[in-house]
Amino acid sequence: MAINNTLKDIREERNLVQADLAKAVGSCSDTIGRIERGERNASLEIAIRLAHYLKMPVEEIFQIED
């Protein structure tokens, strides 16, 4: 099962840079970049914070594909 990460698209649609998004969710821009590139999975805590900050369900940010 692969994770199709759409976080970058959502972030760019909202005119956010990685540093601003990272600061808003208590992370660092390096971590956000690695999540966007699929090099790292977001922890549940960060995923929830991202969803809350972006005002959308986690499922819309991280879509799971078979």
C-alpha cells in the first residue's frame, strides 16, 4: 500500500511555504519537506496538527492508494 501525499499541492494552493506550515504545526521545514517528498511518514500527531491547521480531514491530505 503506497501513500499518495498531496500535502505539497494543498500547501501551494494556499500560498504557504514549508517554513510557515512547519512553524504553525510545531515542526521544522525539513520535516515537512521530507513528508512531501515521501521520504518520511508524518506521525499521527503531526498529521492531526496539519489537518487541523489546514481545516480539512486527514484523509484529504494523505490519501491511501493500493
